[in-house]
Amino acid sequence: MKTGFGSMERLAEAAKREGELNVIGLPRDWVNYGEIIDTFADKYDIKVNQLEPGASSGRQLDIAAKLKPDVFDLNLDMAVSGADRFAPYKVQGWQDLPDHVKDPAGAWYAAYGGYTSIGYDPRAVKPPASFADLLQPGYQVALDGDPLRSAAAFDGVMAASMQAGVPEAERGVALFTKLKQAGRLTEPAKANVIIAWDHLNAARGANHPDAWQVTIPRDAALGEYHVQAIAKAAPHPAAARLWQEFLFSDEGQNLLQKGFARPARGEAMLMRGTLDTEQAAKLPKAPGPPVLMTIPQADAAKAYLKKEWAKSVG
């Protein structure tokens, strides 16, 4: 661990002296962040200031100079593009993180991930086996936002576009164009199917499994990781590092999993017997390892959607 504070005890002492932590873009109902923030605050007697909880990854970076967050929670492409704005740091669990979801120098590192999924009301429709099934009559389909602005909705279009593990933006736009033409592309409140990250769909159905179920189609295992980073100009540098240590500890990773996210250290924790396996069993069944879009693939797809989505789907 390269804390610059000598030990975890000294880091915790320095963070307590700072007394505060500024987080940004962390809604309390997102992957159990409400409980995570409260647990951290109580454990270390640190006041957590929640800046603009609804901020997207891009927005977090855009307003950082003004709001001065200590830490970020970003999708992978925004973390890569913003790497020069982060203070490199390697948490104690660094070795447990898969190499492809961490910056070798420690600028950013994935804390949790998920799959794009299909949530559906089993009282209204048959379980869909694929995104193509949604073209059949009866399915009223919604994306989780506008794919030109929302990462979850963009991933929904790209998951629907996958063929033999390869996403192709044209196929995704074509499918949603057909749904729109059939009058069956709607908003979440009116839908019996919502395409969203599996932790959102799983949370939606957690207390009412008879009313909401989740599937990840076998041919469309599109994954997404959320990565953490410390701001170079963090007002509370010790608290920022302590927050990362907490998030990546067994306790923090299990709390993320309680919010139906898939902890980045999950495999190593399972081997060591520290993963909450009861909660792990409640996660939607994954069809295999996640397919992660490369940044060039994502950039090309975003450019295509920018050009075609509004005129084809609107």
C-alpha cells in the first residue's frame, strides 16, 4: 500500500483530523451508496459531503474545479480520458483487481461492475431469451434514459446490438427503430420491460420478485465497470485515500454487492472465503464473463448514435 501515511492507522488518524470527505455523483440508492457512506462516516467519524449526487461521469469532471470533490466514481472511458487529473494511489487489495480494469500507475481502478440486463414484468410478458425477442407483440420496452446522454441507455442499445459477442451500433439502432415504429418504445413508468444495468433491475425486483424479474441474454453479456479515482487537488487527501481503502476492503466490497453490484475483488474474496455468498446468490445469473467495449469501439458507436438516433428513433 502506497498511502504516503505510513500505515492504515496513521492514514485513518490523518483523515479524522481532516474531518470531511467530498464525494460527487453518488446517489444514495445507487449500488447501496447510502449505506456505504453512512458506514464510512460512522466508522471513521468523518463528515461526508455529497456533492451533486446525480452528476454523470462527464459532469463530475466538468465541475470538479468548481465543486472540489476528493474522489470520483466514473465509467471507464471517462476515467481513461481524465487520468491526468487524478492522484495515483494503489489500495491494499490492488493485486486482487483484474489487470484490464486498473491503470498500471494507479490513476484509476474499478470498484464494481455489472451487466446490461432485461428487467421484465412476468405477469405481463414471457421471459425474453434475447433482445430480438422484444420485437414480438406484447413487450412495451423502455431504455434507462436517453442513449445520447445516459451511459446506461447507451449500453442498452449496444447490448441489443451484439452478435457473436461483437457490438455493432447499426444493429442496435435498427432494433429500437422497429420498436418505435411499432409503437412499443416507451418510458420506464409505462413499460413492462426495462433495459438497464442488472444492479438497477435487480434492486427494482428485490422486494417484489413476482412483479419484476431480470435476465441477461446469453448472447449479449455486455459489461461495464465503474472506476474510482482521487482528485489531484483533493481538499482532503487522507480522507480520499481512506475512502478508497474502505470501498476496496472486504466490508466495502460486500456492501456494494448488497446493492446488487459485482465487486471487482469478488473472485479473490470468494477464494478467501470473505465474499457474502448469500448475497452473491441473489445477483442475476451471468451467462459468462462480461464483454467490455474497447474505447475505440465505444467512440465509434457514440459517433454513429449522435448521427442516427434522433432521426431514426427520436
